[in-house]
Amino acid sequence: MNKLLTLVLMACMPLTGFTTCIAIYVATNGHIYVAADTRRTFLLDDSDKNKFETICKIHNVGNTYFAVSGFDDAGLQNAANTALTENIDIDKALKAFCTIMTARYQYRMQQIQQYFPEKLQKFLTDGLGDVCFFGFINGQAKIQEVQFKVRLNKNHLEINYQVQQVAYLAVIGISKDIDNANPDELPDKQTMLGKPAVYVEKLVELEAKKRPLAVSEPIDLLELKPDGATWIKKSKDAVAIE
């Protein structure tokens, strides 16, 4: 493939790296607290290793909120918006979302396999996307996580997804740094129970320290209650994903 065609293809593929960090926690007071870093890095553009944007990764359609992390984050956001707009029932919305993204990721991975084969192993190892849908149903907090993965079967790419109910804590878009952190690196139980907003923020700050080129401040911080949401912190510099 010639250089011009490569550049045209990349211009049509707003695809980003998925080392990002979003922490979603149902506190003892029943509220949902969400912290998300705002850095968006570009996986396929090797021309400038420092290129990034500042975006908000927490969104909502009506009373249902969602947070996106992953490859082709614009596609994830648009699919979630479409599914939630067209389906009031969250289970139907999740099914529609997964259907849209499975087809989209199948096409994207075929492009990667054809034009950027050296990038494919990263997706096979790390996965494609991780999205959490959250809100309140009958006054009770509910978090549902959707993970997309790709595998290679006899040179044929297969897209798989898993939907799971989260009990009280989801940390998505990470490379296992938080899972593998030493106990003294993590916020203590007193913070988790007494200062839930600080707790989720510190989780994201930890990942930012470990991977500053992929995860960085400012950190958006949201408190969601049964009667509405409050932005505790929100970046003024964030741009819309396109």
C-alpha cells in the first residue's frame, strides 16, 4: 500500500489507544461515583508520539449514563447513544449496542489486519473496548460492563463480547496496573468508605502515575444519585469525540 493511501485511510479512521482509566463505584450511601481521566491518544498515528486530545469519557442519554474506553472510542460513544436513544429498556439497549459494535469492530479489525498487521497483536492481547452503563432502576444503583475482544481462528478474525453485572466497583480501560498494585499504593478502606469521590479519583491518579503518556489529568469526577447527577469536577478544555 502506498503512503498516500495509508494517510487517507488513517484520516478516515479516528482510532485511539485504549490505555485509559475510568473508575465507577457504588458507595455505602447508595450513590454512584465516577472518575475518568481525559487523555485520548492516537494508536495508529506514529508521526507524533506526543499527540493527544482532552476529552470527556462520561456521557448520558436521559437517565442512563455510560463511560467509554477503548479502540475506536468515537464508534463506542455513537453506538451507545444510538442504542439508548432507540431503546428505553436497558437490556434491549445493551443488546443493540453489542450488535452494532460487533459489526463495526469486525470491519475495523479487517482493516487493521490488511493495512496495519503489525498492530494486530496488541488487540489480540489487550482487547478492543470496555464500556460501563450505569444508573438507577427503582432507586437502586446498577452497573453493567461490556467487554469486546478479538481472536484469530485460522487467520479469521472473530469478535466476542461479554456483558456482566458489576456489584460495586468497576475499573475499566487499564492494563492491570491497579489490579497488580501493592496494597500501600491503593487508597485505604477508610477513604473508600468515607470519601468515595476521593477514592475513585485516587485510583485514576495511580494509573496516571504509572502510565503518564496514556493516562493523565485533568480527571473528571461525577456523583450520580437517584434524583440526578452532580459534576464534582469537569475539564473545561475537553472536546467532543469525532
